[in-house]
Amino acid sequence: MKMVRAIIRPEKEVAVAAALANDGFPAMTKWDVLGRGKQQGVQVGDHFYDELAKCMFMVVVEDDQVEAVTNSIQTAASTGFPGDGRVFVTSVESAFTLRTGESGL
């Protein structure tokens, strides 16, 4: 199993959630986060914003589904401009359902 975490622009949150659901990945966790990437913030006039609003998605899938999930996210989240976000893929040792104790996805 793999965990796919995507940090995206907040205005793309609805599009990414819809794309994941349409592509067969309705289970996800999302939350609002603050952060910055390589640009290290944004200067607007006299104001410098070193932490920018972003949205983070977390999806756990089988290994053979990673490419489909990352493609869904990239297609829905990309604007072609700096600050679109980043996707991280990590291994998941195990997963189980709290209610039943059943292991796996």
C-alpha cells in the first residue's frame, strides 16, 4: 500500500476531490494547511506573506493504483504556474478498520 499526500492551491480543492471520486477513489482525507515551497512566500506591495494557504489531501491506495491517483491530482490541480503544489508518495506498512479490526483497505 502507498499513501499519496498532495499539497495544492485551495481554489483547486473541489476539482481535486471531484476528480478523485470520478476516477474511483472516493476515500480521502483533506484539511487546510499553511506553508511555503521554494518561492519562500509572496510579496504583495509592502506586505510579505511567508506562509500561504494550501489544502492537503491524503489518499491510501494499493501499489498499482498510485499512478492513477497521482494523474488525477495533477490533472485537476495544475494551473501551470509556480505554487501549484507538491505530491508525496510513501509506503504504508499496514492499515486496519477500527470498528471491525479488518486489515487492509
